[in-house]
Amino acid sequence: MVTACFCCRGRSQRKGMVDIRAVLVRFMQGQFKDRRLRILGIETTCDETAAAVVALKPDGGGEILANEVMSQIAEHAAFGGVVPEIAARAHIDVLDRLVTRALTYANVRLSELDGIAGAAGPGLIGGVIVGLTTAKALALAAHRPFIAVNHLEGHALTARLTDNIDFPYLLLLVSGGHTQLVAVRGVGDYRRIGSTVDDAVGEAFDKVAKMLGLGYPGGPAVEREALKGDPMRFDLPRPMLARQKPDFSFSGLKTAVRLEAERCMPLSPTDVADLCASFQAAVVDTLVDRLRAGLRRFTQEVGACKAVVVAGGVGANGAIRSALQRFCGEAGLRLVVPPPALCTDNGAMIAWAGLERLRLGLTDDLTFPARPRWPLDADGEAAHHGKA
Ligand code: ADP
Ligand code: MG
């Protein structure tokens, strides 16, 4: 029988389900010494359907045993952006096959898993419900612990999976839905020190691509065009430059691109390439400047920063990666940018975050709700407003 725990939003142990303490005790007693903790992770918060199995290595790092991702780009391309209803239905169509494939490649049976993690938000509610319900159903059927993972926590902890880095570090999260600077102090211990006041940076890439007729998703197309263009031709704004508060803004920059594009109509291929190069250069300058402000804030509020970590699809951009590398090199900071497949949405980051939580005994109730808005930090949770 399932019991609800509304006072702690479901983050509690549930009667009648497998006892996480029993799993941990067996782990400590060495009963798992011939095999490692293995977690299945499911991600369906936006336009990628993903299932992965991750294992805990003896050195505390993670090993990805399977990482199955099916992007819905083709389904949404005609609409120039993600259509929530189409996304939810597409997740339903493929998720069971992806889970089966992930288990097969990882060579693990459902009953052999140590836990099942599902992204419970933030994201598009229809899609979140598909993945979350699947994860809960599998946990219930297999009598395994269930872990509700915040999608942003998945991004925040990925660098520990790939590079086994220590807390604390500064996370620059740059995706289609989020642009944030987060101080990562420990599992479940986050402090958002800056975020966008309007568009996310990936959203700006997508909107610029759409206005220039480059299709969806915009980021890779804008980057390709930018390689051929002149970044100095258009004098575009660098929003928030030199502001103390480490926030971001991309709406004005996007509008400036639109105005320049309208002045050039009809656009030649050179105009398009130059607009993309000028836009990307403005984004690069803005991100580096905002990271500088974020590091100052981090040092004041958290202490010495051990590393800067980049996550989110925009982290796949070569020009952005090189600029951040240069900046961190000059500042004597370690920069960790997970490989592009682990920067964009994936199941491995959900499995890994689930594993980090499971090791601390943090499991969840099957009543845990799907949360379209779910701020990572306690302050954002308390304020409970704005983009999560
Ligand atoms: P979301 O959670 O919003 O789906 P993802 O982490 O999956 O975000 O990343 C998708 C976003 O990343 C899109 O906005 C896309 O345009 C952007 N993106 C992907 N590749 C690049 C790139 N090479 N340059 C800039 N932006 C990129
Ligand atoms: Mg995505």
C-alpha cells in the first residue's frame, strides 16, 4: 500500500516498498562487492526521450553502461519549436523500447537494479508525466527504490559522473529552457546566483535561427553559419555587460538581430552568415562576462571555487567552449565541459543523480508529483515564482 507524505512533498520513505536502508546496509556489508550499484534513469522533460543505466565505480565515479536517447527533432521541426502535446505522445511511443534497449545493452535485468530514477521536472508537464509514471511503475513492479530527480540536478551533477570532481563548483547551465549560474555545494545543496531575466540562451539561438530561415534546432545551424561569417560586421549589444549581479538577458540581443536582418532584406547568404557570426560573438562576450560576475559572487558567498562546469545543449557550441576555456585558463580555474551527448538532455544524468541520492539514502514516495516548475535552489523554491 502506498502512503502519501504531503508535508515533505513526497521526499520520504514509503511503506510497503523496498526499504532503502536495507539496500544501503547490504552495500556497506559488502554484499555487492562482486557487482556495483546500478541505476536506471529516465528522462522525458522536453524533446528527448532517454533511458540509461549507470553504475558506481569503486573510486566513487560513475560508469555509463547504456545511454539510449531518441531526439524528437524531426517531429517538431515543421513547427520551429517544441510542441508539448506532440512531445508527450512521442515519449509514449518510444519509451518502453528505449528502456528495454538500455537494460539489454547494460546486460542487467530490472530485478537486478538497485534503484530507478525518473526526472520529475521541471519541464513540459505531459512529457514529465510519461517518464515519471513509467519510472514509478517499474519501481513498483520490480520492488526497487524510486528516486525522483530534478532535471536541473541531473545537469548539475553530470561533471561528477564524467570527471569525478569535488564540491563546491560553479555550474553554468545553458540550455533551451534555462540559463543559470548555480553554486553546487553538495547533492541537494544548490544556490542559484544568477539567471536570465527573459529568454534562455538556447531559446535565443533557436529564435535567431528561425528568423533567418535556418530551421530547428537553431543552435547548431547558427554555429555552422557563424563559421563562414564576419563577427565584426554588425555591432550588436552585449546585454548586462559589467553588471555586478550575475544575471543574463537575451531578448534585446535577439531583437537587435531582427532589426539588422530587416534592414538587410532580402538577405543574402553572406548577410545570414555575418548575422550569425555577430550574434554568436555577442553571446560569447556576454557569457564570459556573466561568468566573471558569477565567480565574484561565488567567492563572496561560498568560498574558493574549485572548478567551473558547463551543462546544457548550448555547451556543445565550439566558440563558446573555446572562449570559456580561454577565460578559465587565464583565471587558473579548471573548466569541465562534459561531452556534447551529456550536455544535452540524456538519461545518464538522471541515473547518476539518482545514484548520488540513493547513496545518501534519499529515495522518494510513489506519490511524488510531476513538477513543471521546480527550482533547484531553496531560495527559488521558497519564492516559487519565475522560470524554474
Ligand atoms: P532543453 O532542455 O531546453 O531541451 P537541451 O540541453 O536539450 O535543452 O539543449 C537544446 C538547446 O541547445 C537548443 O536551444 C539548441 O538550439 C541549443 N544548442 C544545441 N547545440 C548548440 C550549438 N552547437 N550552439 C548553440 N546552441 C546549441
Ligand atoms: Mg532538449
